[in-house]
Amino acid sequence: MLDLIRPWLTPAYALPGLVVFWFVWKMLSQAYTTFRVSSLGARAPVRTTYLPYGIDMLYSLLSRVLRDEAHEFWFDTMKKYGRGGYTVEAGTGERVILTAEPENIKAVLATQFKEYGKGEQFHKDWFDFLGNGIFAVDGTLWHNSRQLIRPQFVKDRLSDLEIFEEHVQVLMRKLEGTEVDMLDMFFRYTLDAATHFLLGESVDSLNHPQTAFADAFFNVQRVQSIIARVGPLNWLVPRKRMGFYDSLKVLNDFVNVYVDKTLSLSPAELEKKTSHDEGYTFLHAIAGFTRDRSLLRDQLVSILLAGRDTTACTLSWVIYHLSVEPAITAKLRAEIIQTVGLQRTPTYDDLKNMKYLQHILNEILRLYPVVPFNVRCALKDTTLPVGGGPDGSQPVGIPKGTVIGYSTLVMQRRPDLYPPPESGFPDINKFVPERWDDWTPKSWTYIPFNGGPRICIGQQFALTEMGYTVVRLLQRFEKIENRMNGVDPGLHCDIVLQPAKPVMVAFK
């Protein structure tokens, strides 16, 4: 038998044979996928690929990402392949549905919540970084995590603004009389506030910007975002060479000091502490419910990720737009003076009652939603409400294991979801806080903090920190001068959406 096939085992025969085998395998695979999908619903428009594992599409995606054009990739893909809609089938080695349809996002996050989750692969890909933290798990693990964390973000804790005041004072001293990169400053400021809130002790990165922890935390996120984008081929990412594991060790060593310190307290000692005790922290609160060292570490890292980067980036967008729109800055400052004056620290109620401040934050989060792209996985055979069939009106068949990528950034910049320009509604790509005076977004077209059962539990904490920071800055400074020479900051889409270039300003 071997003698019969040996003459055929040469490059001249083997290579064409492999090519033929791949094409046959691809055709059979596509036929099977079509059969499974059609048994559940219709197919969405397909983004054509020509190489194994969709390497040609992956190359196009990564090239655009490296040029900070991820959102343009999505818009171009929808325009070219979407048949007028915002749902397309794509993928690198697996079927992936990309969507920016409000009805589909609503289904994934709310109405069909139990049919979609993070999935096993997501948990595996993110385990080194987030472990069994709230953002990487489903089912009972997720529910228990949420029940554990949620009480720490109730209003009476949020209204305690002393932590923000302590660190905003340091920040303002750093801003006086000099040109600064506000993205860098806000990353340091929010890291200090977050570590203070969570651990009871700030890393003091505003005064010592080159802390090992801050650098390690940044690098872990940088590599993790690459791992997430590459999909099934992420095993090719050279984690060790990129310093991922070394940075992760620095992060873990830092966090574990506080975990050990907390676990050194007996359950009785923890029970005696209350939210009004000096030194009482987020970690003390969750340690009162679990003494699992790994779980404490995972929840702490997860909340630190959410509490630091999201707020820093959103504040950077606020300051950028205020620096190029002096009339808006003057109008906001007039509201601040009328509400609290130039000296008194604002209360929680003061912040909520400043309508123009809230309009500015809403407008920033409309243009720059915190997490621009997100994923879910079908936990069972199911559907998406729209996007299938010739006209996109039919449900899309979603077999178990299908990955759904959805984009709030793309959805919130869709022209067709807003009043037409001829009605006098301002250009949707422009920063116009006044649009919120007499306009309310349609349901599920504006979800900067996600929606449904997994809506961000730190939403009010983040909005309070951002509002408080902006108010205190404009009480201290009258003007914010832009020093970017007309250069647009661009959109850099990592785990969170941040300016691609330094936000250079001077406070006067």
C-alpha cells in the first residue's frame, strides 16, 4: 500500500492535493454552517474572505487597528457587505456576527440574556488577567460576583466625595502654569483615586508617575487587547516576549499585598468594620463575604480595570472638547458658579442638578462610548432579531458557540438613528451638548454603560467622579487652552476608547 502511494508523496503532487483538499473542506464546512443556520433562521450578509482562517480579513483588520481606524473598518465593512443594514457575518476561522443594530444588541444584553454570555473561550483567553472576576464569567459565578460587588456602589458610598477631593487637589497643583498631556494626567489621577477607594491606600502616581504597578497594568492591557482581537489564532501572540507574564507578576504581587493584609483580619474583626470606619475599603467589604484569595484578587483587578481607564479616557475627551470650544467652557463655568460658586465643594445633589454638566457628559459618552466594541457568545442555539435574509428584516440563525461582536461606538454614530439634518438637528459627529435640551435618544440607541442585567454597576460612581473632577477644575481655572495645533486626537480602540494622541492643554 505504501509503495503505491509513495510516488504521489512529492511536492509536485502534495501541494495541489492540499489546495484541493482545503477547497473541498471549505465548501463542505460552509454547507454545514448554512444548514445549521437555516434550521434556526436566515443568514446575515457574509464578509467574503479568500484565505484559510480569514487571514486576509484579519490582516485588513489589524492594519486598520494599528492606524487607529478600527471604527472605520466597521463602517466600511457594513457599507460594503451589509446590504444597507448593520449586521454582517465575518470571522477568522470561526463564524462571527458583527452588529450595530439596536434590536440585536438589546436581544444579546437583555431580552435574550440567558441565551448569550461571555462563553468558555472568552473566559479562557482572559483568565490570566481577570481570572473568575465579574467581567469574564457567566451564570452562577457572574451572579455571585455581582451580588458581592453591587452593595459597594450604593449612593451613600458614592456621595462620600472626600477621596475625589484629596486627589483632585493634587491634580490641580500639577496643572498650574504648565502645558500638560491630560490623558496621562487623568490615567494617573484615576489610578490614585481607584486604588484609594478599593485598597484604602493610593499608589500616588500623580507624584511618582513611573510606578512599576502603573506600567505593568498598562502593558497587561495592551497585550490582552491584542489577544482578544486575534481570535482563534491568539496562540500566536508572543506573550512572554511582549512582557505579559512579567507585567502580570508585578500586578499580582502588588494586589496580593492588600489581599494578605485584609485576610490577616479575622471574620469577627471584619464584621466590626463598617463603611463609616476610617480605613474601611472595598476589599474589606467583599472579604466579609468570601475569604477565597483568588476570588478577592480577581474581583479587585476587574474593578480596578473598570474604575481607572474608563473614567480617565472619558475625562480626557471632556477636556479636549472644552479646550477647543471656549464658549461651551464659559457656559459650563457660569452654571458651576451659579450652583456652587468658586469655593464650595459640590455635593452629590449639586452634580445631578447641573443640567449643562450632565448634557456635556451625555454628549461625550454618545460620541465616545467607554467600551467601543464588545463580544458575547451564544450559549445555545438561538437567533438575533434582525439582519438576516435579502433585505435584512429576518431573524439571523445563531448556532451555539457563535461569537457576536457588537459596537456601541458604531451604533451611536449611525446617521439613520437620529433626526434628519433638515429638521435642524445638529450634525451627529459634532460635539453639541445643547442637543440634549429637547432630545432623548430612542430606546437602546444610547447605551454607553451597556444595558440589561450586566449594565455597569459602577456607572454612578464613574459619573460622579467625572462630574466632580470637571467642576473642581473649572472652579480653579477660568480657561483651558488647546495646545495641539489643530491636530485631531483620533480614536484609539483598546479595551476602552481613548484619544490616539496626547491631549495637550494649558489651564489658565
